[in-house]
Amino acid sequence: MRNYIKSLIDEGRVLHFSLIDPDKVDDLSSLYDVSKELYEHGTSAFLVGGTLGVSSSKLDAILDLLDDFPIPKIIFPSNINLISQKADAIFFMSLLNSDDLYYVVGAQVAAAPLIKKLELETLPTAYLIVGHGGTAAHVGRARVIPYDNVDLAVAYSLAAQYMGMEFVYLEAGSGAPETVRPEMVQIVKRFSSVNVIVGGGIRSPERALELARAGANIIVTGNVIERDPHRAISIIESLGKVKVRE
């Protein structure tokens, strides 16, 4: 999985990951149809996970449904209950700007033996909640990075790099009224060597392109998929035309 992502980034591509929250899925057949469209229009991977109300059985049902599409299925965990051998990989995330050590390292320690047992590939990721933050910030007890505090975002990203993490996920929160700002992405990319993932509040191709051109390696959309799949597809198509060489 790591090699797959790295190869696409090395080609100069900006990736799109489709985030599916099992708790918000009521109709599996409708989800299948939407997932098929997302795959056919070029999404690079499916992320599966959510902050509240996700059961192991629902997680497995979604992962089973996505088996028909030959792109990675990556778990986007909020806690240790979101682990399944049906996935291809898991974001092994540390919420670095949480005031609760459980979300910084405690959950990771609890989950590590199971991940080892399942032989699930890990993608070491610093999860940084920015601006609005939403439910993830509340549940994770995050000391949210203000939208305009670029220096703080860079400091956390450098800390993640020096600790050996491969990805920094800048998260504005599900349904955020404002995305992470392109200026923050640009400076984080300038001063660190991590791959930058950006999610939260991305509702238009124009905003996705701004973030991509600022240096985001991966754009994540979730809410827009649930509310307007055709808009999500337009975001995927726009990113497919971007070539970025570092």
C-alpha cells in the first residue's frame, strides 16, 4: 500500500481518497452504486471510518462491499474498535494536538498487538485538527490549531517528520464551514518532507485545486460524497488533470 501511494505521488499526481463513514450508510446498494462511480472516475483509494457510532459489523460490511473495486481500502480509525483484517491498510494515527494522551499514544499501544496479529499494513500518520475541528476535535480533546497559525502547523509537522511519520493529515473537521487554508498547506510543504493529506469542508473542484496547487499530496472528501456524489466526481476529475513536480 505504501508503495502504491508513493508511486502515484512520485508520478506527480495529486491523489483523491473517498471517505466513507459506515454510521452514515443506510442503503448498501446505493453505496455500491456511488462507490462504483467514484472508482470509475479515478478516486485513488477508499477510506472507511467515522468518529461516532461505527460498529465492527458495519465496518466489515462496507469493506466487503468495496471488494469489487481494485483500489486500496484503508481504515481511517477513530478508536481501537475500527480494526479489520478485511482492509488493505490502516492509518496508524496519532492525534498530536490532543490534550489526552490516549489519543496521542494510548489507543495506538492498545491496537498494536491486534494490528500485528492481523498483519495489517500501517501508514504512520500525524493527525492534526485545524480550525473548526468538528466532532473529531471534541471527541479527541484536541487543542485545535487556528486556521491562520501556520507556524504551529509547521512545528507539529516537523515533529511528526522527526518522529518518523510518513503522512501529516491536516483535518478541518467533517462538514467544516472552511477548509484548511492553502497558505498553511504551502508552508508545511515548504518546511517539511512529509506527504500532506488535507480533509474537511472540501466541497468544490476549485477549492480542491487550490489545495493541490499549494502542495497537498492527497485530498479527502467525505460529506460531499454523501450529499452530492456528482460534485465529488467533479472534484476527482479536476484533480486528475493536476500534475505536481516537487
